[in-house]
Amino acid sequence: MPRQGRQLSESKIYHVMIRGNARKNIFLDEEDKNRFIEILSEKKKIEILLSMLIA
């Protein structure tokens, strides 16, 4: 049974968290992280308010 779709926020501000398999790093370096943010911004027409990496 598929889960229900998420409700859209009136403020259009969302908390997004991603993690690699088995909690492995998903970015090899700062360049990888910056490219990911660039692609996300281009494709989804979003503005990133805050980015944080926690090791």
C-alpha cells in the first residue's frame, strides 16, 4: 500500500535531510557538495536558506 503524498507547507519552507547508505558520506569533498546544491537549485527552482554538514 503506497503512502500518502506530503502536504505542502503554506510557508513553502521545508527541512530536508539526506544520508548515505549505512550512514556513509554522500559527498567526497566540498566540490561534490557544491555541485549537488547547484544541480538541486537549477532543477527544482528552489532557494537554499541554510546548508549544514554534520560528521
